[in-house]
Amino acid sequence: VPTQTDADRIEVREIFWYGCPECATLEPVMTDWGEGVRGDLVLHRTPAIWNDIMALHARIYYSAIAVNAEDLIHREAFKAIHQNNNPLRTESQIRELFLANNVTAEAFEKAWNSGEVNSQVENARLRTAEYGVDKLPSVIVNGRFEVTHNKAIFNHIELNIAVNMLVRRLRDERRTDF
């Protein structure tokens, strides 16, 4: 699948859903990994969308970006669902999450109902289908490789190692000095 970055960059795309317990435990690992991204690497997050509740949760992510609270709301959405037993299944529950994290009601409403957020949610739906993702969490490396838990990659550490090995492989493919 074509990447959304320049050809000289390596795109690592985390595919997640706020309702996924494994995605919730991977979140701090990917956040730490993403904070170390330098040079030719780019980390993007994309909410997976297979159904209406996943589309609603994708709207949380893109609305958080629109109000400049991406990292905070991303963490707090996982926490609300997996620690605080708040399923975030209604706009009202989601509004309260934003308000509790210092986003004004006006800013929330503007972002939540914006054409830009609608467009991003639809793009995430298309990306989920293009990648053929059917298991979460998944990490897509440069549009070519999907890394997910399986017999060989049985935990988040192994997933991180696999992603790093693929990044190295892609860098080696680009080298011209040998």
C-alpha cells in the first residue's frame, strides 16, 4: 500500500482500536518508540475501522488531533475503557472525556462535527481495508509488512524487535555503498 510519506522516509503505522485490550497495553510501548523516532522514520497512528463502534472511536482520535490534544486524549481514551470501565459508546461519554481533559465544549463540538474529522475517519476506514488488517494491534512497516502477534511474535517486546528488524532491512535495501 502506498505510504503517506516521502520516498526517502520509512513509515511505521500503528493500527489500533480503543476497545482492544492488546492495543491498550501496546500504547505506552509505541509512544516510547515513537518518541525515539528520528531521521528517516515516521510514526503514524491509524484507528482500525470494521464497524460503527470502531468508527466512533476513530472519531475520538481525529477530534483529539483537531483540538491539539492527541497524546493526552489517546492515553485517556484507553484508560477510560480499560481501567475506568467507561466504554465510550456515546457522544455524551466522549464529550465528558474531552471536557475532563481541559477541552472546551465549543472546541469539542467544532472538531467532532467537522468535515475534516469526517474525512479522516473515512480515510481510516479505507486504510484498514487496503492493509487487509484483520487482527489488532498491527504495525504496518512502509506499506509492505504487517507485524502482529503470532507464534513468533508473542508479546510487545518481540513486536518491537520485529519492527526494528524490518526498519533495518528497509534501510539496507536503500544503501548504495555496497
